Amino acid sequence: MTSEPTRTAVVPVARPTDWWKSSVVYQIYPRSFADSNGDGIGDLQGITSHLDYLVELGVDVVWLSPVYASPMDDNGYDISNYQDVDPIFGRLEDLERLIAGLHERGIKIVMDLVVNHTSDEHPWFIESRDPASAKRDWYCWRPARPGCEPGSEGAEPTNWESAFSGPAWQFDERSGEYYLHLFSPKQPDLNWENPEVRRAVYDMMKWWVDRGVDGFRMDVINLISKHDLVDGVPAPGRTLVSCFLFTANGPRLDEFLAEMNAEVGLDAQNLLTVGEMPGSTIETARRATDPANHELNMVFTFEHVSLDIRPGGSGKFDLAQLSLPALKKNLNEWQLGLADVGWNSLYWDNHDQPRAVSRYGDDSPRHRVNSAKTLATVQHMHKGTPYIYQGEELGMTNTYFTAIDQYRDIESLNYHAAALSLGMEVETVLHSLWVKSRDNARTPMQWNDSSHAGFTAGIPWLPVNANYVTINAAAALDDPNSVLHHFRKLIKLRHDHPVVVHGRFELLLPDHEEIWALTRTLDDQVLLMIANCSSKSASVPPKAVPELAGANVLLATHGDSTSLELEPWESRIYLLS
């Protein structure tokens, strides 16, 4: 009989009411953060070795993308054991030491919660493949379409398309039926209608809270309640329709979220909760984040990161020109929509999105630094909790791979294959991947200018961006004018000035093509932000913003000034009273 490993003592950490409102969250994608053992894959010990970097940056919370046991079909978002760490990242004891190390430094930790689906290698699913199993109803199993031969083309129960292309139903010969997978076939959807499923999830969450976890980022949580399993009407020339039309924001979503909150004690223990909700609306978010409903603290909306997708197009890789007024309009609607009820999350980057400076800014050598700073200023001056994705604080850029064999992301690989099968030109497909591939965010963290950016002593699982020689943490720390030090100042502003956290938000100049301007007001304090979000000089129209005479410049990209003429990607924050 083997003995249980010695558990690292849980280091207590204070969680006052609404602590997350004044916090800044830093997302770590463990596979790409820091490799401690030279196998080319980031790991928990690698993260622990860089905790003082996070202290210097000033962040309050770390959101850890999945480190659970997984076959890694979708880089850990296909979980085979919720209560163990995958060996590529280390051991459970390593995670416990990481939690303790963060708490000792006053930093909280949020775990990724992936419970819309599991891996097809999870024991629950393996058991459910037996039609006579007690766990058969733990997943969404359905027979073939009436009149069709099971397993034949077009026999799927509905004509839904998965997020990673292809039908959202997989035929299982052993069962003689299909199971639902909104993502990869190796990610079967759990049946949340079954109370035993929900109970198992809540027990697992409580297990993690007992180990010191301070909250959960909930992956695609608004998909757990499905609508009726019916066919959709495909676009001309297509046979499948997006599964999200039938699975987002289902009829029991609020009920399930409230039940989870009560059973796990999320609000009772002041845990941070943020739900990833593709297809959510302001009304959905208001219900979910209304404190009276006891569901979530925040949601991740996808509207603003969908504005560069062609309306009526075939998906995220079908590109459209991004309009600054449209972007301002959308974020303003969410600010106003949650102003009296709920709370906003604020993000540009994450593990699923391309690098912000390449997407919304200008990543050319001339403008990269200032556009990264200005985008950060815009983000942090909105009302809500800011989320920083690893490397964003360095102004890391998209990578521009030249061949498909350089990519690792399942979504990108599937899109490439599907697009070529439809006759698209290779160059067109690669261009879309340059702009939108998730691998843009997943290239290794750029720590210094040594081999492989100091990420690993081995061969990295994904090639390092070639610009690491000039864009890296060591260089940024040594340069007082770096993007990193600008982020530090923004975080300090949030901690020092309650108006940044609680002040009323007002957008100015909503239709201006280059200028982003806003005010934040709390009692007799007013903050004014003006930002030129373009690569050419721009002017703030006279009388369009409050009088600047006597204003105190709290932070600026180009030095103190009260001029209404702004250089490319210049931004300023003023304290007016």
C-alpha cells in the first residue's frame, strides 16, 4: 500500500467582499510560460520560478489555464482526471507549492474549470459508452436520424457543426449511437440535465477550494444548458449550421449557475467567478452577474472580438476590416448595460485570441511599443476587472508562420484542411491564420535574448517568435520606458485611485475615427483619458473634452502635455479635480 504524498499546507489569504473589483488578473498558459526540465513544454515548477516577476508587475490574481490530466487533444481543455495534474506539467504537489508560493506573495489563484465537456478518455465517458451503464446518461447520446443507417453520411441526429469544423456528433460503433461534442470528437459534452453530473462537478470544485484555490474561470459555461435538439437552416452552399445557435444560453443556465454557487459556496467564500460565454448578450450577462441572483461575478463576452469577422461569413477566419467607432460602440454598450447591475471583465488577449498589438494596434517596429501602451491604457481605464495575458505586458506580437506544419492548434489545423478542401488558395488560408490562429497567443513566453527566449533548454513544443531577441522580459525590465513598466504604472493607478475602480464611465467622441476618449467620475474626482488609436497624428476637437488647464497628468506615453494634438498611438490620463 502506497502512502499519500505529503500535502503542502494551505496558506490562508484574505478575500474581502468584492475584492476582485480592484484586482488585476494575469493569465498563465502553462504549456508556454516557462519550462523547468528541458522537455520543451512549460510546467508548474517553471511558473513557480517566476513568481517574483509577477510581484514586480503588480498583479493580484493568477488565472491558470488547465494543468489537469489530459490526452492534450486540445492542449488540456480535454480533461481525463479533474483531480490530478498531468505529468507534462508536474505533480499535484507542484501545484500545491505554486498555490502556497502565490499566497505567500499576496497573489490569489483562479483555476480553469472545464465542465461543459470532458475528454473521451475520462473514466466517466469510458463507462458511459456501455448502453447499460449507470453513467450512460452522463453524456448526450442520441440514435441516428430516423430512416438513416447509423454511421452513414448525414445520419447524425442534427445538422450541427462543431466549433472545430465537421459535424458536432460522433458515431460510436460500440454503442450504436452518436454522442454530442461541440468541440473536438475527443471532447464529449456532459449532460447537465442529470443531477448526478452536477453533483460530481460541485464536489470536484469543493476539492480544489479546500486546496486553496480562490476562484474559477469557467470555460464555455453558458453551453451547459442545451436547447431542443433540432435542425437549423444552413447558409446557401452549406449543409451544417453552428452548434452555438442551439447550445448557448439554454433554458436552465441561470438555474444551474445559481445551484453551483450555492452548493460550492462561491459567494459565501468570496471566490472569484468569471464565465466564458460565447454568444452571450448584455441581458444574459446582467442576469448572470446580478449579485441578487448569486451566479457569477463576471462574464467574458465575445462581441468585441468578433467585430473583425465578416458578417454572414463562414466563421472567425473570414476576415473583415475593424472599425474603431464600432469597437468603441460595442464596449460602451457593455459599460452602460452593466453600469447599475453586474460587473464587466476587460480583456484584449487570451489563449484563444491573437495578440492585441497585432490585432488592434500596430506591431511595426515604429509603433509597436506605443500602440501596446495605448491599448493597455484604454483597457485599464474602462470600468471592470482587467485581464492581462502572459506576454501582453511585453507587447508580444503575432507570429507569422510560413507553413502549416509550424502550427499546433487543432482549430487552425482543421480550418486549414477544410479551407483547402473547398478550393481556397494556400496563401489566403495562411493569411487568415497569421491574423487569427490561436497559436499566435501560444508561442513561448519571451524571457530574454538567449536561445529559445529563455523559455526552455530543449526544443520548444511551439516555435518561439523570431522577434524575441528584442522583445523580452529582461530587456523590458531594464528599460524604464518599456511596455512592461507602463503596465506596472497602470496597475498602480488602479490600486491607488478608487475612481479607476468605481468611477462612473462616460464615452466621449463615439464616432471619431482615431481618438478614444472617456471620463471616469467618482464624487468630485474626474479622470480623463484621451488616446490616439491610429498610426497617424490626430486632433481632439476643441470643446469635445473637459478643460485641461490645471489638469494633473497621471500617466502618458509621450510626456506631460495639455495639447489637443496627439502623435500616433499617444495616450494620456489626466486627473481633473
